[in-house]
Amino acid sequence: MNHLSSVTIYLLLFCLLPYQALSGQRDADSLCFELRFASWEGDSAKVRSILDSIAVEEVDCAPWGEPTALSYAVMEGHYSIVEMLLKHGAGLEPSPGTYISPLDYAIRYDHPWVLELLIIYGANLNKQGTHQRTPLIRAVNAGGDITITDMLLHYGANTELALDDGTTPLLLSVMYGDLERTLLLIDYGANVNQADLKGYTPLMVSSMLNDTLMTQWLLYFGASPDSVNRDGWRALDFAISSRAQDVVTLLMPFTQPENLQTSLTLAYAVNNRDMIQLLRDSGITPGRKPIITATTFRFATASNNHHELWQYQVGVEDRRYNLMASLGFLHRRSTTTIFHDPPQQDTISYQLQGFRRAFFINIEKQFRLVSDHRITLLLNMGVQTGFTWGAFRGSTMKPQNGFMPGANIGICLTGTYLMGGIGYQFLYTHDKPVSPHHLMLQTSVRIPDKKYTVTPKPLHRALRFM
């Protein structure tokens, strides 16, 4: 009987052990949830009670991808709870499955005194996370309470650590036009000439954005106007391209004379008449050499009662004199009607079809009607000459081969890489008795010269990613 009782007890214990383990797990999960919820609500008594009943390693408990109790307390700015958790051993690293630390939450939710408490307990001010973001970059990017930026700098945040594209905290601050934060960063030793990986300096960005006051302060603190980016552009070039006349006036006395000559060439290239006049009034003399800003490949087509035409051109654009010179080839299916009127008989008409071809040279003068930074509406007027040849099918009649003069006028919309428009063209083609004149649709692909193509600082990082 005693033996049977012992076996029964062992069996009961064996069955109850998994239940007790599961029950213990449920209790741990419940306490973890209660700790995180109480930290978020700001219930100090509840948090203290739970901390007294759990081990140090359980303070940072959290489901995968969710914030810890410390992170929740930091979000809500519960200073006393944050201090309590830190004293009990709460960790300062992101919880598993997340990339935002308690320090990052303090920056995001603008809690400077909580931030200072985290720093005192050993938070790493220079740890780089996703895209090499540091806490200082997060603070500048978030654009919140400047006290946070000041506190990070005061406790030793490095102003030269940059994003993976080389964007520094100072460069980011200039992008946002945040003058107060920019001056604070400079006061703590930020390098006003530190460029990103593409060579953009803070002065280039302020010039591009037409921020006169920012530019003035950067020059005061020693920013160099003669620094060049990877494409060879200077701060003055960006100001000219952006039509920032006040910034141009501000930069000119600080720019070397030989660089002013280059900037005048750029002013011609972007057709900025105000800047051209301003630079010429300063004694900069323009040269006579054409300024080739793009290579253009054009296709045009037209049709009327007498022919169908396909035209191909390759040319170059000059911005000194606003001309486009091109070489071209055209082929067309020409229709000519011949009338035969024998004596005392009805008139007989013959319609002959043939293929005609021509090589030609075309020169156009371009007049800018409307223009902004990227898109321009142009009026084109041009003349051309070429040599045409070909024959009609099924006929012994041979059209006269020879030179083919012509003229055209059109209007087109031009972007950086594409151009499209409509024009009217007259060609003297030797197809008696008709010389074709027609409306013509045209489209072009432009390959701009990088020297004269605006390549603004990419602002893909300058999104409030916090």
C-alpha cells in the first residue's frame, strides 16, 4: 500500500511539473507586461513594487521588436521612473528587433533632462546606427528643442561624424536653414569646410538654397568660397544657377578673379542675364568662344498632301550666342501630280511616287520666352541648306538633284534631358511643281555637359526621419 502511494505521488509530481513551469512562464510574461505598462503610465509605486520582485536581468524584458520599460518611460518623460529603472540595472541599448535606443527616444520626444540622466548613466553619444546616424545627427534632423543639441555637444558629441553619404550635422543644419543650431555647432568646433562624399560644403548648400543670412555667417566663420565639389562647382556657381542675386553679390568679393571668369561662363550657360550683367559690371570680360552646353539628337516627322517626311539631326547647343548648329539626314516619300492635255481630248493626270533623300546643315537661333530653373519655353528660327537626290518609281521622269535650301520656325519645351515641340518648315526640293511646306512634330534627347548641369545636393537624407 505504501509502495502504491509513493508511485501515485511521483506520478502526480511528474504531471504537475509542466503546468508549474508554464504557470511560472505566464507569471514572468505578466510581470514584464505590467512593468512596461506602468512605466508608460508613470505609476512609480507599481514600478517600484515590480522591480522589488524581479531579478536585474528581467528589467529589460520585452517581446521581440517592442520597446523596453526604460524606453517607454523615456518616451513619456517620466524622470523618476527612468532613474529608478537605471538604478535597477536597465540597459541603454535597443531591445532585440529594434534599432532605437532609449537615448534616441529622448531626442525624438524632446526630453532634455531625461537625456542628461541617460548620459550620466553612460549612454554612448557617438554610437552610429542605421545609415551611420549618431545621436547628434538625430537631434539636428529632428529639429526639436535646441537644448538637446546643446546638451549633446556639451557632453562631448563628435561634430565630424557623418552619415554614410558624408552629410555632417552642420551640413544637415544648413540644409534645413536652421541658423541657431548652425551657430551652436560652429561654436562647439564644427568644421565649416567639411564636405560630404560628393564635395558639397555648407557654403555651397546655403548658396544653392539662396539663404543670404546663413551664407553671411558661414563666410564670417571662415567658409571657403573657392572650394569645389566633385563636378567642379563652387558656391558662387550654385548661387548663379539658383538665380540668388544677393548671395552672388555677397560671394563675389571673396572669390578669386580667375574663378569669377568661370562663373561668368556659367551665367551665360544657364542664360542668367541678371548675373551676366552683375559680373560684367564688376569688370569681368566675357570671351568670344562659344559655350557648348549640350549635344542634341532630334527626330522630326511631317506629312501633307504631297509627301511624308522623316528627319534625323545631331547638333550642339551654344549658350554664348543662343544658337544650335546641326547636321541631318532626311528621307521622304514624295507625291507629284503631272497633267497631260492632248489636243481635243480630256485632260489626263498622273500621280507619281518616289523616295527622296537629303543631307543638310541647319542653324537655329533660340529665343527664351519663359524659363525657370529646369524647364524653358523656346522660340526657334533657323535656316538650312543641303543636297537632295532620288527618283520616282515607274517613271522615266527624274527629279532634279541639287541643293535644297529651306527655313523653319518653331516653338518647343526644353528640359534637362528631353525636348519636344512643333514647327513650320519650308523646303525647296526640286519636285516640280510642288515645293513642300508643312507642320512638323519634333522630339529631342539632350546630353548636357556636366560642367553646366546643375547637380544640387541630394536632400534624400534631409527628411525628418526621426
